[in-house]
Amino acid sequence: MAHHDIFYTLPAGDRTYKRYQLVSLFLQEEPGEGKGTLASTYTYTVESWGRYTICLCRPANLNHGFDFNMTVIEILTPRAMMTLFFA
């Protein structure tokens, strides 16, 4: 099946409302046809600030229901990369 990259802005409100909206988003996912390459995978980019981006990846490694992995990605500028690799 396909991999889907979705950019989603978490709504303002309390944590209960945010959870409800996130679960509603997960319920709109297309089902896959099995495991491995037959599974549908999703990456939700939910927050960005500065050099950092928060992504929710589904399905998670354990794949128990609504599990997801949360990943924080740091986007390095060319100067930061030079410092990192040549220091």
C-alpha cells in the first residue's frame, strides 16, 4: 500500500479535545491489505518550531490499536552540519 505524509495542526483547546481530534484523524486512515509492504503507513507532522519538527508515525512497531511513534526531527542548517561533521 502507500505511505502518506500529512501535515496537521493540533487544534487549540484542552488535552481531551486534542486527543479527540487526533483519534478522529486516525479513524480516517485507509486500511492496508496486510503486513510489511502491504500495510498503509502514515507520518503526521503535527508541530514545528525553530529547527525542530514533531512527527507521529503509524503504525507503531508493536501495532496494538492506536499506537504511534513520536519522533522529533532536528533540521540542521548547512553551517551546523559543517560544525557537526568537521569539528
